[in-house]
Amino acid sequence: MTILIPAYEPDNRLLDLIEQLHAFQLEPIVIVDDGSGPSYREIFEAAEASGCILLTHEVNLGKGRALKTGFGYIQEAGLPGHVVCADSDGQHLPHDIKRIFEKLLSQTTPGIVLGSRRFSGTIPLRSRFGNSVTRAVFSLTTGTKIYDTQTGLRGFSLSMLDWLCQIPGERFEYEMNMLLTAHRDGYKITEEYIDTVYLDHNKSSHFRPLIDSFRIYLPILMFSTSSLLSALLDFTLLFLIQGISHNLFLSVVAARLCSSIFNYTMNRKYVFTGGKVSKVHQSLPKYFLLVILVLLLNYGLLYFYNETLIIPLVIAKLLTEASIFLFSYWAQRKYVY
């Protein structure tokens, strides 16, 4: 196996971790100095002297870029076995790192193994709250339940390195993009519960609550924005066509067709692929099967609200969209892309 540790301004806990990993015979160890600067050179030199492979960024580029640098090196150097990533601040214990590797060995198909923290005992509020919010949003938008979406202890099958290097994101958002992309590309996500270790209330964390949270939620926000713009287009076209034709069925079909083409294009190019265009022949048929189902639901609910309950069309349309939004949102992420 290969251990990959991205490090930015680490303290002696990195050296303690390296010593413990050697004791467990978990090696080789690749460390990426993400632009820590001259003040931390002594720590990295000590790590290199102990037998670690040291890669260096001249300036801080972010955790995502540091991981990609490590993945790229491991692939080019042909280092052995699967890859387990761990943080440099002492939160991940050697026996848990070994368990992640053993879980990878037991898998029959390539996938991701997450070292999921139980969040029991005394946990810093920002860590507990942040993971709870991310877990809820991730589950809502993907239909997949993951207990710890923010863990830095992650194992990957060796064959996934090229895929990992292509995922967009340079900083903390990279790890969320990884999870959002895994299901779409056929990689199973498995969780292995580990001990939760927070030293000095997690003061060593370089996570910036506002900026980095925004980066993490950006892929989900992009999905929501695409859905909202499509809904607004559908809403506008419905009333324009209805005003001209006075035919509710024609208006619903034409508006939904136009907004669906717009939504498919946005999601395929920007939301689910991070700029890497997905294969049309795979996603297009599934997408428009979903469109047909949503269209039938849309018309049925709109007819029920407007014609049966005699609710004004504007309110009926709002009620209809609210009724089917979450279903469409979930189905696109889980089955289409």
C-alpha cells in the first residue's frame, strides 16, 4: 500500500504519525508540502530523512491540488498497492489507516473507503455542525447517505488514480466533488467507522468556515441553480404559450420540452461533470425518460390544482413545481448522470 499525506504548516504530530506508520510497517509514505514555507523546512527534512518521499509546492495551492500532486506521482512512479490518504495533524491513527487498507483489499471492484468518524464524546462544535449540515444536504441532493462526508481518511483502489486526478477542485471542495462524482462513474463508496481524535479542539485545522464551506457546497449550489433556472424558463414559457394557444396541454408540453433541453445541457456540461462532458448516448435517453415521467406528473398535478380545485394557474404552477422538484432533483443525480 501507499500512504499519501498532504501537509500545510504541520507540527511535530506529523513526525509522530510517520514514526507510528513505520512501526506498523505501513509504507511507502508520500508527503506533499503544500507551500508551508521555510519555517517548516526542518519538519519536512526530518520526514524525508526518515524514509518518506517528499513532494513540494513552492506556494500554497490547496488540499485538492496537493492530493492530485500525490496521486500523479504515485501513478507515474508505479508505487505499489492501493492508496490511503491521511491528514497530517494526528487525527488519524495508524490502526485505523491499516483498517482502511484492509477494507480495500476485501473489495472485488474499485471503490472508495471512507474512514468515518462517529462524532461521539467531546467534539468541536464547528466540526459536528459542519458535518451534520453537509451530510443532510448531500443525502438530499444525491439520494446517497454518507455519515461523514468531510473525513480526510480515505482509501482508493490503485486503478482510480487517473480518475482522481481529473476531478475538478483545488482546495477543500475537491473532496466533496470526489463523492459527488463517484456514484455517477460507478465507484462504490464504503464507510468504515474509526476513532474520533481532536487535539486542542482541532486548532491545527486550516479549514476556513466561510470560504471553504462555500467551496464545498458550490457543486450542490450549481445543481440547485440549474434546476431553478430551468423552472423559471418553464414557468415563463408556460404562460407565454398558454396566452397564445389557450391550450393547457400544449403549453405544458412545449414549455417542459424547452426547459428540459436547457436543463440537460447545463447539467451535462457544467453541473455533474466539472467541465468534462458526459457521454450523450448514456445520459440523454435516461434523462428524457425522466422528463416524460415528470411531464406526466406535472400535467396531472397542474390539472388537478387548476381544473379540479379551481386554483389560479400561477398558484397551481407553484404548487406543482414544489410537489415534483425534490423527486426530479434526486432522480437526476442518482440515475441519469
